[in-house]
Amino acid sequence: MDQQIINLYGEYTHRPLSRQEFLNRLTKMLGSTAAAMAILPMIEVNAAQAGTVPEDDLFTERISYPGFNGQMQAYVARPKAEAKYPAVIVIHENRGLNAHIEDVTRRAANAGYLAIAPNALSSLGGTPANEDEARQLFQQLKAEDSLQNFIKVFDYLPGRKDCNGNIGCVGFCWGGSMANKLAVNVPLLKAAVAFYGAQPDAADVPKIKAAIQLHYGGLDERINAGIPAYEAALKKAGTRYELYIYEGANHAFHNDTAPTRYNEAAAKLAWQRTLDFYKKYLS
């Protein structure tokens, strides 16, 4: 796939462009409407590809907890055995809590964690089926409100009988940025993993108490521009951190429902590194 097409799709999903403007530019790039329509299914996220981890072997439930501006909805998964587990907060992209993120939540549960995926769009009625509508709803969220809604999960988790009090998080894209913000704002957090997420202000880095693991696609120029300042601040503050750049990988390389950007080798390596990181800091 031509990198220019992938970059255009990234611009569409993150600026965002209107769908009509995106299609117009794609048509101009490819030379015809027919060519644009033919390539579109290869670019766009296909939720039907999600669901690689079945629920059958896990305990799952949908819960709510008090948020900053109303009840927060969340999907929970853990091993079936009743026990106290370290918790992992799974933070979605700018599409809301969808089938793919629920699948990632089950992957964490399969690895032995109490995994909880809050829905940032809870106060706006939840995640709509239409992806464009979901992204538009994100424009209505206030950044500070969203941060507080995710901070509130740290009040909820200790009250669960299946949580041992050790809490980590993992976020992707919008969620990667949120993972970095939680690291800055929640001293209780023990381990934060951010996949291609916007970096916090360097001035806030000394507030971080958690161990940090960062994953970036080598082709993700927009997000990667913030790496040098973040890494310099992490080093200066003496923060425990790991930083990985996957050459040849795009933004969203971990999302296996995004056919043009998914990079299987990078995704599997990054996820294994994530689990190894949790074993070190959440056990």
C-alpha cells in the first residue's frame, strides 16, 4: 500500500477530515472514483476481524462505576478462577470501546490479569456502531473530564474482591496519550504502557512514579516528533522506562482490524514486551 494513502487515512482519522474531503482527496490521488472505492475496504478498519480471544475460558462482565460527569461503562475480563489479580486498565483509541479493544482486554485477562476497559464515550451515550460518528463524538469530550473519568477507575478497582491492588494500564493512540496522562496524575499506578500515544509535557514528567513502556511505529512522523523531548525528560527525572521504535511500522500497527497499518511481527513483539513488563512491575 502506498504510504501516501496510509498517511491520508491517518489524517482523516485524527484531524479529522470530513469523509467527503477524505474521499475527494483519495479519488484525486488514485485518479478515479472507481479506484478509490476499490481500495477503500483495504484501508478502513474492519471490526469483523476482531474477536480472536473467546470469552468461553474467561470470566467477563459489563460494569459501571462513578465517573467525574456520570456513570462510566466498562468491559471487564479476568481468568475464571476466583482470586486476587493485578489489574490492567485497557484504554481504547479514538473510536471508543469497540470489539477490537474488548479483544485486547481478553488478551490481558488470558495472561492472568483483571483487565478493565472503560468507555470514554459513556457520558455521550456510548460507542456508536458507525466509526465516523464515534470519532466525531470525541470532538465533544473535554480533555480534563476524560482524564478524571479514567482516574476514577482507581477508586473503583480496590473495592473489587478480585483485585490485589497492583494496577497498570495500556493505551493505544488516544488511549496511549491517556496512559501517559495517568502516569503523570496517578501515583498509585505501577506500570503504564503507551502505544503510539501523544507525550505529556516535559515539565510534568518528574511527577511520574510508575514504570513506563513506550511503543512507536517508525513511520509515524506525527507522534514520533514528540519522542526526543519526552525521552530527555524521562532520563533527567530518573524514571524507569523502556522505549521501542518498530521500523517500517505505521501508527496503529497493533490494531489487527486495520489491514493497511497492522504489522503482525511488530504487534506480537510489542505485546510480548508489554506482558514481560507487567510481569516485572505488577507481580
